[in-house]
Amino acid sequence: MKKDIDKKTLESGRVLLYLKHEFLSNRSKETLFPLLSCLRDSNVIVPVNVTMSDFDKEKFLNSKQGDVVTTSDE
């Protein structure tokens, strides 16, 4: 796999799915490194459910873009 892949090429996720399939079919460095490179260059969205205390939620909701918000509670 070439080093610089156009973001438009990776956008649909087809390349990532193909490389994942190749790796699962043949678990080797030759198939792992292209998969990792693709992951590095892709935008991957991971859906999560976050549980926050009311205090931490208030800090988060009152923050501005670029602010770093840390939680006080577990």
C-alpha cells in the first residue's frame, strides 16, 4: 500500500473493510501493516454512551470549543 492515500479514497470505508478481511484471512505483518496504515489515515467514529455526574455534565455543557474539560467524579 502506498504511503499517502487520498482521504476521498478512504471515505466510504471499503478500503478498510477489504484490508480487515485480508488480515483476518492471513494474519501476518504483510497484511497487518497496511491495515494499521489505513486506520491511521482514516476518520473512525466510535459510538459510546457516557455516564457523567451532574457536576461534570454542567462543566462539559458550559465549555467552549477548544476547552479541555476533565471530570471530577469517576
